[in-house]
Amino acid sequence: MKRYLITLISLFLTLLASASATADDIEHYKVGVLALRGHSHTQEHWRPTLDWLESQIPNSRFHLYTYNFDLLEQEFLEDQLDFVLTSPGQATTLSRQFEVTGLATLKTGFSDNQSRSIASVVLVREESPYASFEDLSRKTMAAVDPKAFGGFLAFFYEIERRNLPASTFFRNISFTGPPTDNIIRSVIRGDIEVGIVPACTYENMLLDGVIEPSNLRVINEQRPYNSSCAVSTPLYPNWTWAKTDQAEDRIGKQVSQALLAMPEDHPAAQALYSIGWTFPVSNTDVDKVYKYLDMHPLQKEWEQRLLELAKRHHYVVIIIVISILAMAGYHLLLTYRFNQNRKKLERSLDELKEKNAVLEHVQRTMIIGELGSSLAHEINQPLSAIKNYSRGLVNFMDRGREVSDLKGTLKKIDQQASSASEIIQRLRALVKRRETEFTLCDPITFIKESMELIESNFRRHSISLSLETIGQPYAAQFDYVGMQQVLLNLLSNASDACQSVASERETLRVKVLLCYDTTNINITVHDNGCGLIASNEEIHSAFFSTKDSGLGLGLSICQDVVEKHGGRLSLSNTTPGCIANVTIPKRDNC
């Protein structure tokens, strides 16, 4: 009895040690899976595959972890995963940068090409008016993630290839994150106009019974390789099971063999809507998409490429830098010379303005000289009147007349004195050196004053001088003295022209016409004299004169004064005589 008890105890200890040793020999592996259709869906559909691996590889346990794109990449970079199951886009990105080895590619029975089933599907409601990709620009649309290859990038690639501006086309897109099922539901409800999902997502949701058949339509529908699922883009390689550098090559080989040995009708394959696994498929097509979109991980930033190019051709870079510095120095030199010349031109312009003012002053003085006898007569008239009135007062006083009787005579003396003073003031204003000054006035005022200054000259030569106005009078900005000078020049020239044909005309006349237009003020001086005897170019040239004693500055200065007003001066012959026309734009302020 005692021996039997010892035997049982020994047998129990042996079994316990064996169990302990078996537990210590089990190896655990972490498998990261991209959960496009949600975490629970991913656990449900991928767990049977991990169970199959555990049944084929003794003493192994495979733990399933589901992630979105960013978390999966983060876990991989932190060396937390032994195996990765993700879309061909992310698999390509990782494999081109890190030690990632493809072990097997999923096979599907959706088309004649069993290793290709990744594509973008662009869904709209049946009644929507959109028929092509071009129609979808700026429409409200949704995709799962900007990194999703079938869920977005394959479609993005097609838009770029059609030269459609992506920034405008995708202006109203939103990225919802997993699960992609919610995007299809949003299209069905009408929350969005366009949904972008991976191939067969809609068909698999119908198979799973999570939605009812709906009136949805695929834009740019195609069925490559006789695909049973309608897609909008070409098909790309399927998902690949990949090993990271955290797992040994030995377990990688075992996993590859186990996956390739999975029967096509095994429940694990059916759970993935697949028909098992095949050898890793090349992702060359995926590489082309990433390169076209400037998203390939091996493509360098333009700054880095430019720096490497500069290092390879450093002599050329040195020459370019020296050339740029030389051009910059030359530009600075030109700028310096330009500034110097500009200052010289400004000084010359100031000097010309000063000389022009002197010439204007000289010409005005000459006008007074030419009108000297007439002006003397104008001044003599009030002075003679004052003289006569003064003598009369003396005679009245000698006769003993009352002072009150002399009041009327004194008023007349005051009037004549004021008249003489006004004539002198006008002459002083005309002759005085001055700066150009614009004032608001009615043009008839300087026209009448100019006519009054020269009127005695006209009477002396029996020339009729008249003024006529047309339109509603208004005030505008004028250089008052300058315009007086223009009118005196034109009237003086008209007087000379009439005097030259005095023996041929019964009557000599000069008419001034002032026309108030809505936009311009026109002043016309029309005489019936000899007309123009020189060309228009000669007339407007400085120092050209038809008078023996003239300097030839009159019309040139008149032209300058009128142009300062933004106007124009023109001369033309008529039958008989000449017409001088001055047109000044209406300006309320300067």
C-alpha cells in the first residue's frame, strides 16, 4: 500500500513537471492588423486565421491587435509587433524603409486574378446627377483615411492623372476614420453626396446582413478580370502578411508555410471572403502610384535633392553664386547711378521751372510795353478828370461856395482815383514775379479784366471787341494771372492780325466766345484779320516770331500755361481770319 502511494505521488509530480515545461516552451507573437471595418469586425474575421496558425505551429500563441493607420505605424516603429497585416499602400511604405519581409498574399475569388482585389469604389445615390469623376468636383464626399490605398489613394491617383486640380476637387472631403461601413450608410442616408470605400465593401456588408440592398451607383464602373465587385479604379495587389525584424526567420518560415497550406474552403479563409494564401506578390503598381503622387518613402524632399545636386556639381554652384553676386553688385551700381541721374534731372527740372517763370515774367512785361500807349491813355483819363475836378473846386472855393456844395465833386474825384488805382493794381499783378497758384473762380472774370486792359488799344485802331457766353456759368480752378496772360497774348495777336489788313476790311472785329460745357470750359478768340502765315509747328516753337521786335515766346508760354491746366491750345485759319481755341477740363479742386 505504501509502495502504491509513492508510485502515485511520483506520477503526479512527473505530469506537473511536464505541464510546467510545456507552458514554458510556448512562444507568443503579436500580430497588428489594420481595422478598416472596425475593431470588432476585424477580430471576428481574422481570429480564425490565427487559430489556424496555432494549430499548425506547435507551442505558438498569436495575439491579435487592431489599429488604425497611425497607431499601427506607431506600434511598428516602437518594435511592439512581430507580424503586420495591412493594406498594400501601408505595407509598401513600411517595407521600403524598414526590415519588413512579405510572407504570403491573400487570395480572393472575386476576379480571375486571385491576388488582386484592392481598388477604390466611388459610390453615389442612384438618383444623383453625377456620371463621371469630373462631375464630383467640390461635392461633399468622405473617405476613411488619407493613407488608405483602396479607400482613397487609388481614386486620388486617377484624379491626378486626369489633370484635375486636387485642391479644388477635394475641397469638401472629410476623413471619418474606421469603420468604412459608416461611409456607405452616410451615402444611403444622404448625409454626403459621394462615398469612397475599398473594393467589395458594399457587397460584403450585404453578405454580412448589416445593411439592406440600396439604390447606390458606382461612378466610372468597371469590372477588371471579370470582377464580381464593381470598382472605379484598376485592381491592385491584395493584403500581404509581413514579418517585422522582431520575429525570427524560423517563425517567419513556419507562418509562411502554414498560410500557404491553408485549404481554399477552410473556415479561416471563408471568414476573410478569401480562398487562402499565395506567395508574396510584387507591389510595383503600388510603387508607381506613390511615385506619381510624390508620396513614395524613397523619394527625397526637394530641398535634400537640391543639396545633393549642389554637392555633385559644386563648381557649377560656385560659378552661379559668383554670377548672382556680380549681378547683385551691378544692380546696386545701376541703382546708385540712377539715383544720381534722377537728382540731376530734378535739379535741372527745378532750374527749367525757374527759367520758365522768368520767361513768363519777361513776356508779361513785354505785353505791358506793347500796350504802353493804350495803358497810358487809360490811366490819363481818370488823372485828367481828377485834375479838372480839382481846378473846379479851387474856383468854387474862390467864389466862396459852401463846403457842402463841393461834396458831389469830391465823390467824383474819389471815383476817378479808384479807377486809376484798379488799373495800376491789375498791371502790378500781371508784371509781378510769382509762383503758379490755382484759385476757384468764374473764367469770365479774368476774361473781362483782360479785355478791359487791352480795350483802349482796340478802340484806337477801330477794332470791335465783343464777348459772348454760352451755357450755365460755374466756377473752376484756374491759374488766374496765367490765364490773363494767355488772353492778353491771344487778343494782342488778334489785334495785330486785324491791323495788318485794315486797308482791306470795312470793319475789323475780334469776338471772344466763352462756352460752359459739362466737362470742359472752351474759350475761343475769333478775328477777321490776316490769318496764320506760318505752319502750326513753327507757331508753337519757342523763339519763332512773325514780328520784327518779337521774342517768339508768346504762344509757347501760352501753351505751357494751358497744359498746366490739363488743357490744350489750338490755332486754325478760317475765312476770314483765325480762330484760337483754349479748352480747359472742369476741375473743382487741384
